[in-house]
Amino acid sequence: MPAHPSEQGLLNLPSSPVVTYDTTGMVFAVALNKYSRVLMYDAKNFDKQPFTSTALTDPSLAKISFPPRPLPITSMEFSSNGVYLLVGTAGHAHYILDAYGAKLMAKLEGHKGLDPSQPLGAPPSRRLSGEEVCFTPDSKYVLSGSEEGKIYVWDVSAQPLKPIEEGENREPEVLRPVAVLEGHAGPSRCVKFNPRFVMMATASNDLVRPFPTLKRFGSLTGGLSAGILAA
């Protein structure tokens, strides 16, 4: 039963979740860090079992420790085109899942995660991040802040991404940044877009840096703004 009269329902989950709705509002995804799982729910029948429950594992972490350390998931976001589910972490990688079955498609590497106290492969703390990674409005690029303050850009539309099916023995496609933008002197903790006015803003601990237009942004990324403006 709901704990408050204005609540519509309550999910009793076994650990602290990360939650996001898809662009239609008909489906929401829940990530459970303790179990490294992503659950997909029908918003109209959320009191039922999730229609998808997928283990999110990074095969490369098995080369560092056994059992592999769980991914420190801090945020999730569906792409506006309804194809991808972006999973942000506090570590040195973010992940692209397919929006239908939450199956791993690609790994985004090249930036430095927002928990510099831990070595590569160790489980960083969730408290230090969560707003630093997002899609561009056209769903073609992912941007992320970093511990050193720069903004990293990955192109997720440059090549077809295929989900790893259950039982398929292969690692996800690794994407490297196509551009790196100057951001802040300290860690860049928030990256957000205004899709209506084609503007981007980034924030650090003590400074917000707006990008008045994306013309300059596009010149730094080899014409990236053209794709965004067309969205």
C-alpha cells in the first residue's frame, strides 16, 4: 500500500535503486547496484513482476578480479529515439543498453570517473556522481563530465550497435571519445541540454558554464551541432 495519500504505489526493492522513465512514460527501468541488475516495468502494471530482468556485467572486469566487482550505477537515461538506455557509473566507464531488453551493447571509455580515490576496476562510491552524463537531444552522442573537469563526447551513431544476447560469448563494443571539450578547473559534475534552444550547460562544484549556442560546440567536435540542430 502507498505510504502517502498522493502516492500511486510502492515497490519494495532489496537495495537502493536508480530509476528512469522512457520517453513515452509507459515503461520505467530500475537498476539495483547490489545485484548488478536492470529491471524493466510496465508503468500501468508496476505491481507485477518486471517484464525484463537483466544482469548487467562487464566481462572486462572479470580480468581484474573474481568475482567481478559490481558496477557502481549512478544514473540511467533513455535516448529520445527510444533505442538506447544509457547507464552512467561513478567509475571509468559508462554503458549503452538496448531500450527493449536492457541488454549490453557498448562500453564508453576514455574519461576519468568522478571517484578518483579508487584505482581502476575498484568499486567507486555512488555519492560523487549521477548528473554528469547524458544524451544529446538527437540521441547520436553521449556527453560526460570527468574528474579532471573536461567534457567527453562519444558518437553512438557512427556504427550499428548490437545487443549481446544471453549465452553469447563476446565483449561489448568499446567506444572511444570523438572529442574532448574544455570544461572546468575542478570535476565537471553536471552536463545538461536545453533541446528547445540548442544550448548546453555544465557545472562544477563552484561554477556553471553555459554554452550560449552549439555553433562553437560543433566546431570543436567536427560538426556535431549540425546533427543536434536537425533533431
